[in-house]
Amino acid sequence: MNAKTSSLLEHPLIKVDLRQAVLSLAEALSLVGIDEHQHGERVAYMAMICAQKLGWDGAALDDLFHAALLHDCGVSSSTVHRKLIAEMDWEGAELHCVLGEYYLKGFPPLSHLTPIIRYHHTHWRKLRELPLAGNIALASNLIYMVDRVDALKTQLQNSQDMAPLAVTEQIRSRISDAAGEHFSPELVDAFLTVSDNDAFWLTLEPLHLAGFLASVKGERKTQLSHYEDIHKLARIFAHIVDAKSSFTFEHSLGVAQVARHLATLLELPQSRVALIELAGLLHDLGKLGVPDEILEKPGPLDAQESAIMHRHSYETFRILSHIEGFEQIAEWAGSHHETLVGDGYPFQREETELCIEARIIAVADIFQALAQERPYRAALQAEAILAQLQKLADAGKIDAALVQLVEQNLESVWQAATSNEGDWVPTLVN
């Protein structure tokens, strides 16, 4: 915590169900696959079915389910995702495991999963020799095995243009051949048993998969009720999104800081400031679904590319809407590309439909983006950013009073946009 923190909130702003949050983060990670969504969800389904066959239950299943859904939280790049799906094994695969471990280790409700995430691409021959406690080695290797099952399924279907059920025996044979070296023989035997029927494979289809995920109730009901925990979770989301491109590194963190600063200058209640900061951290979740080559294009986007880019704020809204308690945050974050004249996206809302919180996020997003380098332009200095904001205000697109507030506090807004101030916790609810 930094010097701005004097005490934690005595009463929660919102309560968040951890299972809902994990499922929503998995949904966001699913976007990285571009045309191959729900990889994490399919891995979670297959891992759970194998584990149940092995007699796992209770907390062990809960942990496996969460770890499987989040196993690829170190993958933000669509280029890396394509490589992970296209190749059975490759030298650089371990990097995303290390990143995933880093993201989760500072979040106590999920930090115990980090060894599972860290070793989910480690061969069984090596993994079984590591000093890992309890069931960690088996859980990690189980996720690795079914992760490769899903990759093989995609590879074979794409290369042979065959229906899913037509490639299952090839997959089962490949996994069987890898027993002992890549995968635990015990896990391979369980997989070969549970996968020897059409229903196992048909459940991997989106409609049936959704039904399975909804049926997983879990033994532990964890509620995040402290702002500090919810803030840490939001920062995990933000780190994953911002890691997608070197050009957007710490963008979400910067937007959150500017939004928080503007809200504070407006003397909004601390409870409102806290929610605005969360919306800033989460506003670009949908960008995980934008291909790397579009984000890093060194020139204007064409019509097709713009149409793809325009999806991201709606995806943000949709994902956050699935978390009970995040309804307002979803609205504000999903509206960061709306304008007061109704020509923004994704809802084409007009002035009367845009609250001050959404307007703050929009201005913060523009300011921070202009302060960062992009592949098609250099970073702008504070005065040049202010000039751009003034043009937008003069055209009626963004809130003129907020732009005036930026002008009156230009140096401090610039600092908020360009420096990582660390965690902030509101001092009271009013």
C-alpha cells in the first residue's frame, strides 16, 4: 500500500463471488483464442471428468476447476495462443506458466494454485521428481494432459477438415503414446477410460459445455468482501490485458489512476471513487479478443479491422455483467468509447444516457492512451493531449467540464497517467 492508504473500508462496497469472478476471467482469457474460444473451459471440463474418475472430491476438485480455468492466464497474445495450439510441445511454452504464477501469487484467495499453474507444461518425467506438496504434481500434469488433448483436437480438425468425433481415436492414441514421458500413466489411464464414448467429446461443444460449467457448484463458497481483495483481482485482470502489447503496457493501470484522480477532484464519495477505479482497471478486458496484428498495426485500421476493434468494449461489458455486484462497473467500463453526440460504440448512447462515471472513464482512457506511444504515433506531452481533448469537447463528444478540470490540474493528471502509483484503498464510505 502507498502513503494514500490510512485504513481499509470498514464496510464492503460490493461482495464478489470468487467462482463467478474466476469464470468471468476465464471468459476473458477465452477471447485470446480469437476463432478458438473456450479453451480454458474445455480443459476444466476434461480435467474434472478425469479427476472424478480417479476419486478426487471436495477441495481438490474445487482447486483443479479454478486452476484449469485459469491455467493460461499468462497468455495475452493471440500469436502465442496460436503457437500453443498448433504445436504439441515447444521450448518457449514455459514462459506463460511463469507469468501465470506471477499474476496469481499476490492474490491470497487463489495464490495456492500457483504451483499448479507454474508446472502445467512440465513433462511428467521431470515433474514427478520435484518437491511439490500433496496432489499438486498430479493436478498440474492433469491440466497439461487435457490441455494437449484440446490442442490436438484443434490441430487434427483444422488439418484434416474432419468432424470432432472423427479424430478422437487419433487423439487417444497420441496421448497413450506419451504416457510416462509427458504424462502420468495413472492420468492417461483415467483419460482413456472416460473418453471412450461420444458423450465425452460432444460435451466439448459450446452449448453442452455451458451446461456442464453451470452444474459445477463447488464445495467452498468464497466471497470477496474487502475492497483490497477485489482491487487485487481487478489488477490481475488489468495486468493480463496490458501484457498483450508493449504499446499498451500499464494502460489499464494508468486509466484507473487518472479516473480515480478526476473523481477525487470532483469530490465524489470515496465509495464511488473506488468503483470508478475498478472500472478503469477493467475497461479494456475485451481487447484480449483483438488480434495482435491489429493492435500493433503501424497505420490506420481498415473497415474490417475497425469492426473487429469496435467489439472490445461490448465484450468488456458482457464479461463484467456476469459478476453479481459489478453491474454498474460493467456499464461504466463498457461505455468508455461512447460519445455525448451518440456516434460512439457499442451502444451509441447519447448525452442523457451517460453518467458522470462513464464520462470520467472515457476522458481518462483518451488521456492515458495519448500519453503512451502507439505503433502509428509517438507519445504526446501533456499540453498536446489537452489540445486533443479540447477538440473533442468542442465537437461535443466528451464532457467539456471534465476537460476544463484536466486543464486546471494538468500536471497532476499527467502524473497519474504516466506513473504507477501502486495500490490505493479508499479511506471511508460516504
